[in-house]
Amino acid sequence: MKRKYLRLVILFAAITVIGVFSFQLFWVNKAYNLEEKQFNERVHVALSNVVREVQQLNQDSSALYEPVKQISSNYFLASTNDTLHPYLLENMLSQEFQARNLTLPFEFILYDCFTDSIVFGNVVNLEKEAKNVVRQTSNRERWNKASHYFGVYFPQKDLYLVDDMGIWIGSTIFLLLVVAFFSYTIWVIVKQKRLSEVRADFINNMTHELKTPISTIALSTEVLSNPNISQDPERLKNYANIIKEESERLKKQVDKVLQMASLDEKRVELNVEEVNLHDIVNKTVTGFRLILDANEGEVITDLKANNPVIKGDPTHLTNILFNLVDNAIKYCERQPRVEISTENHKNGIRLRVRDNGIGMSREEQKHVFEKFYRVPKGDQHDVKGFGIGLNYVLKMVKKHGGKIQLKSEPKSGSTFRIYFPKSKS
Ligand code: ADP
């Protein structure tokens, strides 16, 4: 699938998900509002009934104008015009609410209408208290405080309403799960797509990297097989050198692919022995002498670590350093200057490889340790590689129980810091 189509598919998928979610939100909101409206109506009727009962008890025939008022979403006021006993009120309220299936905790407060002060307040939990076992009393009991209106407050109204919306919550959870799976699928597709692109790049690179030296060697051997060549020893030497250099290049590439292939087997066994890191550094630097001379570059070593012996596999440790120095020289557009230093750090050794190369942006740094990743350079294919060197370095450092850090800035250079513990943990 082309990148453009994939982007379109993702865009449409995102729009669909947002659309479905908006509809779900709209319906959930509508259902909640309806639920709330019904709740308010039931409370209103219950409180109106209580007011009427109180009036009947007091043989009060006066007509009350709007005796029940909703003050806020969960607070209602009811005026009775008559003094009433709080226990009787509690009894009436409980019975009315239960009759309307309003079994949630409520608080009721009796007010004195002359001073607007609270004369009684209580919390009733209808869910916990046994139904119908509310305090039995009558209005004839002594209650000598004036109380002409009362308030009822439902602290858990929202929770009660949400509780009643089980089906909506269930469907929202299912929708969320569908979205989660959907997003995961898209993520896998994008990842697979990147991987297949990266793989295609790798195959292209490898074909080029392996084919070029082979064809150069083939051409040179053709020239060398000419019987007249023995009369021109200078030319003969030249072609022999070309074959040597190209076969060395070929060996290097094959080694890199083999390094990676061996890592893929997952069961790479390290041949652990006591290794002197300084010896490895010196040996690697010597190996690069020729290339550096050709580039007029230099490697500066500053080996400060005392007792630089660690437990590790000398072949892999050499490869790690080789890859880092090789990159430092490869990705440099001026005279390469590579600094290698060591120091003791937290019961181990810290190795630092610093270069004055082209550096990497933050985004690129996030990916350079991934397998087959190469910093995109548009159509420029001046520096060849497979994108496996740093992945190998990372895996091997970890295998030695170490850690690797990269600091880099475009155009200023990069620094790789590796920590090796003294004994592999
Ligand atoms: P390769 O060099 O074979 O492409 P690597 O895994 O060694 O693969 O490196 C991955 C990418 O990281 C390279 O393509 C390069 O763009 C970038 N890179 C690695 N080392 C350096 C460095 N020292 N300076 C700048 N860029 C680097």
C-alpha cells in the first residue's frame, strides 16, 4: 500500500472513530438528561405528597402556591406552613421515596421560617436502613420549635443516576475496547509498513554493497589474466592491490551481515574472558590507521581508566568499537577527528567515542539503534551501509550487562558513551 493511501485510510479511520464517539456522547448525554428529569419529577411528586399529608394531619385547608421548589440539581425545598415533628417528616419522606423507588441516601433539614435557621437535620440512608423500619411517631409528640419548611438534599444523586445507566456505560466500555483494538491494528499496520520499507532498503543496499566489490574483482582478474600484463609490473601491482582492497571491503560487509545474522539466532553465547579494554582500543585504532591516513584524519586516545580489565567477549567488544569508529569516520564531511577515552565509573568502565561528524537530529537519534534504520539522505547514496551496525552495538553492549548513550547535534558531531560493568551482571 502506498504511503499516501495509508495516510488517507488512517485519516478516514480517525474521522469515523471521532464520529462514532460523538454520537455515543450525544446519546449518553441525552439519556442522562432524561434520567435526571424523571428523578426530579419523582422527587417533586414525593415532596408534594408529603406536604399534602402534613396539611391533612394539621387539618390545614389553605392552598399553598408552589410548595415544592428545586433550588439546585440535588437540593429541594418544601414549605408546609405548619409545624411538624422531624421524626414524622423522616417517616413520611422515607415512605414516599421508597414508594417511588428512590432508594438513595438523603439529608433533610427543618428550618424555622422566622429566623431562617436550622432547627433539625438528619441523614437517612434508605439503601442501608431496613425498609419501613423508620422511626414511628406522630405529630402529637412534643415538638415545641417552629418549623415551617424543610429542605431535602441528595448528595449522591449523580452516582445514583449513573448507576441507573448501566446499559449506556456498558456500551461505552465496549466502544472504547473496539477503538483500542482498532488503534492497535492501525499501529501494527504502520509498523509493518515501515519495517517492509526498511527491509527493501536493506536488500537494495546489500545488493549494491556486495555486488560492487565482486564486479570490481571480476574485472581486475580479467585484466590480470591477459598474458601481456606481466610486461607491465606496475599495472599488475595496481590490479593486485585493487583485488586486495575490494576483497577486504567484501569481507567487512559479509562480517557485518554475519554479525547481525548471528544476533538473530537469539542464543548468542559470549566467550567470556578477562579483557583489557585499552588493548582493544589500541588494536582497533591501529586497524584504522590506513583509512585515517587516506582521509588525513586522526584518532586521539585518552585512556584514563585504572585497571581497564572487564569480563567480556573480545571479538564482540572489538566489533563494538570497530563499528563506532567506522561510523565516526564514515559520517564525517571534514577531516575526521575521533576521540576515544576511558574512565572508571560506578564499579565499571566508561568508554567514550566522540567525533566531529555530521551528527544526527533528535528524531534520528531516536531510531538509529533500530535494526535496518539509516538516516534518510534523500537521493544521496554517498555513504553505504546496512543500518545494522548500531543495532548490533546496542544488543552486544546489553549482552555484556552495559548501557549505551548517544548525544549528538547535527553538524557538530556525536558522542557515544558506553558503560561496561567490571563483572557481567
Ligand atoms: P550503517 O552505518 O550501516 O548505515 P548503523 O546502524 O551503523 O548503520 O548506523 C545507522 C545510521 O545512523 C546511519 O545510517 C547514520 O545515518 C547514522 N549514524 C551512525 N553513526 C553516526 C555518526 N557517528 N555520526 C552521524 N551519523 C551516524
